[in-house]
Amino acid sequence: MPVPKKSPLSIVGDGPLSCSSVGSSKTLKITRFIGTSENSVRIQIAVALIAFLLLRLAQGAQKAVLSPTVFSRLIRANLLHRRAFNNLIDPPPIYQHPSR
């Protein structure tokens, strides 16, 4: 009887998603899936991996913040602001309406 091939992505119950393709000690913690079909879960996993890789690339491009957790929190807080990565720690500039 052939043994089924093990997938690099394994979902165990309601716990976090473990992904061995990212790294042996990394765990991508997706606590809730939107949709129950296999296709929707695969899409959400792919989007989470892309977001993780983009965050890691962006963190590597800057030198102001060393911690990945602090950097991801700064990105989340400044997501809709157009600012350079190195200026995320500084408060945003105060916009003054030009007088007429």
C-alpha cells in the first residue's frame, strides 16, 4: 500500500498553520480562515505567505528597526501613510492648511 506524499503545508485541527517551506522553526499563525473550501484556504495561505515575505523584504531594506515584530506593528500603524521605511519611528509631519 503506497504511503501518501506529505505536503509542506499541514493544517492540524484549529491550531496554527505550520509551514515547513518557510523554515524549520517558523510557524505562520493563521487563527481563522474565511471560507471553508480547500481553494479558499489555499488562497489565504498563499496571501499570508506573500505578506510575510514582503514584510521580511521591507524590513531588510531598512536599518532603523531591528525587531520583526516591532517593524510589522509600525507597518500596520502607518499602512495608509506614504512614508519611507526609515521614518516610521518618527511621528508623522503635521499638515498645516495654507492660509489664503
